[in-house]
Amino acid sequence: MTETLRWRKSSFSGGGDGNTCVEIADLHTRIAIRDSKAPFRGTLTIPVGSFVALVQSLKRATV
């Protein structure tokens, strides 16, 4: 990934400095995911459809 990514933090990040969750970046056909506490340790990328399914599953699990 040589381009500069626009990372955004989860709306569920904890209080304080807000770095207790994950960040995502849109790569158009894939979503990049990284740990907001250690952003330079590594990035996971998954297809957009898989990311949508993951988020939907997590939402169902918290209801």
C-alpha cells in the first residue's frame, strides 16, 4: 500500500484518548483494518463484501 490512506476510528472507541479500538480505511474494493493502539504493527485487508458481512454479524450479536 503505497498510497496515503484516510484512516477513521471506530465510533465505539473508548473514552480518554480514544485509542482503544480499531481503525479502518476504504481501499475501494477492499477495507483495511488496523489496531489503533499499534497502527504500524500491521494491517489486515478484506473485500468490502466480507467487511459488510462482518459488521452486520457483529451488530446482530450485540442486540
